[in-house]
Amino acid sequence: MREIIYGRNPVIEALQAKRRQAFALLIAEGVRSDERLNELQAVARHRNIEIRRVQRDQLDKLGSGHQGVALDVSEYPYARLDQILRRAGDENKLPFILMLDTLQDPQNLGSLIRTAEAFGVHGVVIPPHKSARVTAAVVSASSGATEHMLITQANLANAIRELKEKDLWVIGLDHGPRSQPPEKVNLSGPVALVVGSEGQGLRRLVRDSCDLLLRLPMVGRIESLNAAVAGSIALYLAFQTRQTIDA
């Protein structure tokens, strides 16, 4: 299968990552040339990728934010869980994994993948069903971070069991009575952080499978945070702790 990803950052990241086969670089008629566009065309020529001029309305149908550029590519290459663990070993780092429990919104998924890539997460685990998957919209929302991130589709309960067997601590983000504040949760070791869906949070089986539950203290009148915001804060807390340990 093939798909078309759009936006200058996603396109250049896909070309740089080289994880997908690229068939054609699509450039809207009348788009103004600049340094980034010239860079894209130079990479395409170097790799013998067809450069095709198209009507702007053809790209408009893909979604907003295409910036006059798109790339016809092979489908997203999902990884395996063992590849994520191997990446951590190759970097001589303790594993740092993000697990997303039936997250539905492509914007939230893309945002969390972008944050995860920025904070050194080795891979992301998403369910194969009832969850947003990596689409062109998610690639765009992640600003191309999907192209560098290892993402696997797996049953979360089974994946959690496997990670526990590999001595990872599985920590769920939850606001229930069993949850503990950040100062009481050790985020410095081999960790898999689990973020729930936008509406229901963690499913019961996933919640019960976690070693610990983490809550983010809040003092405002709003009772909860958007899943992507809460997940990003938790990822930063783990990143900050791990940076302190490494230093």
C-alpha cells in the first residue's frame, strides 16, 4: 500500500529517515521556492525520486498545512517490541517506552509521538484495534517525528507482561485513588509509561497490569488535562529525572 504524507517538515524527515520507499515528490504549481524546498528537490534528485508539479487543490484535499509539498510513499513501517528494546541497548540506555491505551485522536497521537521523540523515548506501543494508527494526519501532527520513532502495534496487556519480564517498571498515568504523585514514583529506571484514552483513561485490565499509577497534581478548577498534554508532562518528568541520573 501507498499513502501521501504532506508538509515540508514531515516530507524532509521521511526522506532523511529512509524507512519508507519514496515514489514521487509532489510540489504545488506556483509555490514559492525557498531554502527548504530547494533542499527537498535536491534530495529527491539525488535519490532518483520523481518530482511532479501538481495543482494546489490536489494537495488541499490531503489536509491543511501541506505548505505546497507532499510525498508519495510506501505505508508506515511498524516495528516489533523487541526492536524497541534493542534500540535502547544499542544506545546503552535504560529502556524508555511510551504505551498509548486506545488513544483516538490523530492530533493527540501525533503530538505525543513528537514529544516522545524529543525526550528520548525508544519506542511507542499502540493497540492494533480501536485506536488511532499512524496516518498522514498523524505524521503531520508529529511534524515528521513518526519517521524516526519506532512504533509497534500490540495487545497492551500482552506487551506489558513482556516488558515486565524484561524488568521494566510499567507506570500508568491515572487520577484514581491508587495513584501517587511524581515525587513518590521512580521514573529513572527502565520504564514504560502508559497513557489512557481521551474519554475513559486507562482501561481496567491495562490499569490493573501496571506496577504503579502516577497522578499529576493540579490546583485549578479543571479536573483533568487533555491526554496529549498530560502524557507530555509525564514524559518530561521522566526525561528530567533520567537526565539528572545520567549527569
